[in-house]
Amino acid sequence: MALWTRKRESQPESAQAEARHFLIANGQVRSLADPEDWLRELFGVALIDGIPTGDHAAKWYSASAAAIRLIATSVAECPVHAFRNVGDGKDRNKERLRDHPIETLFNGYPNPWQLAPGFLRKMTETCLLEGNAFARIVRVRGVPREIHQIANGAVKVEVDEWTSEPRYVVSKKGGGSETLSYRDILRLESPTGDAPAKQAAKAIHLGLTIEKATSELFRNGGQPVGILSVKGKLTAKSSQDVLEAWKLQRTENPGGASVLGEDAKWTPITFSSVDAQTLELRKNQVIDVLRFFGISPTLAGELADASLNNSESLGKQYLAFTLGPWLSAWVDAISVPLIDPEDRTSVYVEFETAAVTSGDFKSVSEGLKNLAGGPVLTPNDARARLNLPRIDGGDKLYPVAGASPKATGNNNGDSNA
């Protein structure tokens, strides 16, 4: 594909000859006089009335693009850990399995050309746009060694009519296909039931329509400030002469009175109520789109109603109600193919959210400090919340002064107070 620019030779340079652009691709020469052709030819963007459609609409509209970026990058910032439950009863503990394939693949390189954060981000972006994301697990002697994302269009999901076990028919580049077990495919499914970008498609399209109308309104200085009308028939030359004379008066006497000739009338144009509310319409449309993604306007950059108190609480809500479901969906996607059936009662996956909540670490540490070393949490319980190893003597609850040891579970009467 090549780009070719040529000037019209029929026009002199003094007339600022128009440059004509052509795109040469697949043996065809296409004129790109219309800017929409650039999008269609160079980027494959489908347009309806100049507005992107499909996945491109969600990527081009600021609200949905901000939501996709926020969720995908938040997931990518959370390390993935594999743990095993060890012991029983009060001696129960969790042990991090640093040599497990989940640890090596999702905290290092899932494949030779990609780091784990990039893989997590790309898979999450695909799921936000399409509702599913697929990756093939490459095993060597039965051990998972690499994970490669597969285009959704290359995967067909089949379900066994008796057992409901899924099978994945993956198309090959050279033709044909192969059927893979659920143990060989990592499938991330949207926790909202469908792709948020598809669910918000109409709201995104309306937002883009408002932006297009606003752009056209303010193009070349906005809508006309008024209409200069004269009686009688005007030719192209005479109307241009009247306009030039009017401009000359306004230039020589800015802000002053203008003198109109006989039968000339000036009618100013003011903004209508719809035009004046354009900004409010855009704001409301941004909020409407963000609802589908579960994102508060503050987190997406809409700061009109933001304050210190509500921003902190909205950040906590984001972790609990927006990011939390996506991390749970990732836990399901990882656990099914990568945890052996015989280990499913003891081995589990966790995402570490400390990177996302680091801004609120002070309140978290103060809360654990107040709870640990009392009747609610043992020191080891608090350390487990921070993914820290257990310590000797950290499994006892310390009762409130005056309370019986039995009330806190220390039946041996030793409160160590």
C-alpha cells in the first residue's frame, strides 16, 4: 500500500492549487478527497453518516475508550498468585505455589514475545469489546508452557448435548480446523453477560452523533452570526460584492455602527435552546455510556461533581463492584484449564489488588492494626490479608480487658494480655 500526492497543474500556484491524494492498494488507485475514505482504507473503519460503527465506535468515543482503558489497565496491574490450603482447622494456612505454571505464566512471560501485563490487558480489552476472549494453552509433556491469544473469529464454541462440556473448534491459517478441549483453551467471559461495548452501542452512537453535530456547528467559527439580505435578484458576483463591502465596514469600524444601503437588512442569528444545551447533552451522554461499564464519571475524568470525599468512596466502589467482577471472571478463566482436577479442592487463584489500592494503603493498614491483636483478628489473619507469611505465636486472639477468655476462643485461660 502506498500514498501518492499530486497537485492540479491546471491551477496556478498563486491560487493555492489544491493537492489531490490517492491511495494505491491491491492494484487499485483510490481518491481520498473525502476524509472518511482515509478511515475506511487505512484503518478499516466502517462508517455510517461519518460515524464509526462496531468496535471502532467504542474506541473512538471518549467515555467508552476511557472505561475500556481503565478496566483493562487495572486488571493488568494486579499480579496473579496460586495458593494451596495447608493444614486443617485452626492450623490451616495458605502456601504460595511459586513454581506453579499459573505463577510463571502470569507473572512473567506467557509467551516469548509478550509480558504478562500486556497479555492480561489485551485479553481484557477484547472481552470488553466482544464479550469473550480466547487464548490457546501450549503444553510440553502435559505442563503448560505458553499461552497465545486467538482471534475470536477463529474460534467456534461447541457444547456437548449430554454433559454440557465445551469444545473449541479453532480455524487454521492454512485452512481446516482442529478441535481442542477446555483444558487447552483459556476463555475469558464478560461478567456483565455480554460485551459492555455492545450493550452500550446505541448510547455510544448517540454520543458520537452529538459530537459530530457539535463539530459541524463550530466548524469555521460556528454557525452564521447573521443574515445580510437585499431585495432583488443577486448574481454570484453581486452577492460577493455586497459581502465584501459589509466585511470592509466591520473591519474598519469594529464594534461600531454599520451603514446599510437601500433595501438591505441585517438579521442576527442567536443560539437556540437546543444549541445552548449541547454541553449538557454531551455530559449526560458520557454518564449514560459509563453506566454500562460500571464506571463512575469521576474515574473517567468527568470532575464536575467530584470532591475529596466522594472520589475516595467511588474508588472503593470501583474496586468492589467494577474491577472485582472482572478479576473473578479472570480467576474462573485461569482456574478451569490450569488447575489439575485433583488439586481443585486445595489450590486456588488470587489477584493481588495492592497496586490498585495503594493510594488507600494508609486506611487499610490502620484498619488492620486496630483489628489485629484484639478479639477480632489474630496477627496472622492480618498478615494473610497482606499476603505475608505466618509468624510463630501469631494465632491467638487477645480479649478485651474484663472479658472472659472463653468469649474469644482462648479456652486454656491464657490470654497473654
